[in-house]
Amino acid sequence: MSDANIKKEIYRMPPKLEFSQVTGMALSMTKLMLNGRMAEVFDTVKANYKHLKDVL
């Protein structure tokens, strides 16, 4: 067994995306934007941008 340092705010991408997961993420980001929490949206996008090539 080994110990790994993991940032809790960064989530691992599932092996297969469901449409409901995409719509849920979009809804969540929309709510954050409408509540003026753009910094959190940008942080989430930056953290997940590196996984984009794996999804597409």
C-alpha cells in the first residue's frame, strides 16, 4: 500500500460519462455563475481542463 497526496477539491473523471452527469455539471456551474461565484467556476474549469482530451 502507498500513500498519495490528493487534492480533495479535484475529482477523478469516471471512465465513461453519462448525459445526466454532463447536465448536472452544467447546471451546477450555471448556478455558481448566477450567484456571482465566477472564481470557483474558473478554478473548476482549470482543474478539469487537462482531462478534456480523455473525454473527447
